[in-house]
Amino acid sequence: MLNARMTKSEVEKELQGKGVFVQIDHLNRFLKEPIGIEMKKFVYLKLAALYETGKLLSEAAKMYENAANVSIAFTEKITHHMKVAETYVKLGAFDRIDHAIKNAMGEANSREREEIQISLKQMLREQAKVLETGLKRNQAAKFYERLLDMRLSDQERREAKERLLDLYRKVGKLHEALTLEKSLG
């Protein structure tokens, strides 16, 4: 059983060979122990990874958020907030993505803010492609619509519009397709 005097490697060793949900249970109990901030962050990140493995993405996002909240370094906070955003992208929870990105931006300098925007665009594009591949066209269209609300280069905007136009046609959104076609010229 895990106790407050254990090191990270001892915790890892104790969890080794146990199933995902048993590990989650042990780690959640361990969080109730009086442990230091670094150990808490370690446990939150471990739980986040386990929740992702178990496809419990909403719970994983909460653990990344907790890790961000106990982190001291700004770069760590940004990294963890971006993991929250990435997890919510997989869920298609746009309001929560916005919240996570806002939190990351709040910790960032101007260069890092630009990197966050680039990362977000990449995450949205990748998820849209995953959804298209899985023939979830309506959901994919929402991601392209979201991309079009962002600051994009002319090339990025054109590509997003073309993908969106194709999706609108495939799902029978003919009015939207016609409107978008006009904007493409």
C-alpha cells in the first residue's frame, strides 16, 4: 500500500503489475495522504495518463488541470494547461478547450502565446482528420468551423474552407456549402 514517505520510484514499483483501475484507486487514495507538492504533481500526472489509457478523458483533463494548479514554473503550467486543451479537443468540448487555452495564455509571454495558438490550430486540424477518417463528418465540420474562427494564414484558411466545403456536401448541408463556395471565389 502507498504511504506518504514513499519516493516516486517506490510508488511506481508498488503500482507495477496492477491493472489500470486498481492503480487509479491506489493513487486516488494516496492523494488523501499528507504528501508534498512535487509528489502530488507526480500523482496527478500519473492519474491523467491512466485515465487516458482507460479512455476516461474528462477525468484525465481534470488531473492535468490539477497538475497545472500545483506547478510552480510557468512553462510547466503552460504544458499542463495545453494537455488539458488537447484532452478536451479529443472530446470535442469547445467551451472547455477555450478555458484551458485561456489559462495557458495567462501564464505565457508573447512568444509562448504564439506557440499556443499554433499548437491549438494543429490539434484542431489533427482531430478533424481523425474524425473524417472515422466518417464522423458532422463532428469534423465543427472543428474546421472552429479553425475558421481563428487567425489563419491565407493558405490555412483556404485549406480549412475546402475541407469544410467537402464535408458540407457529404453531409447534405447544401446551403452552407453554397455560401462557403461563394467565399472561396
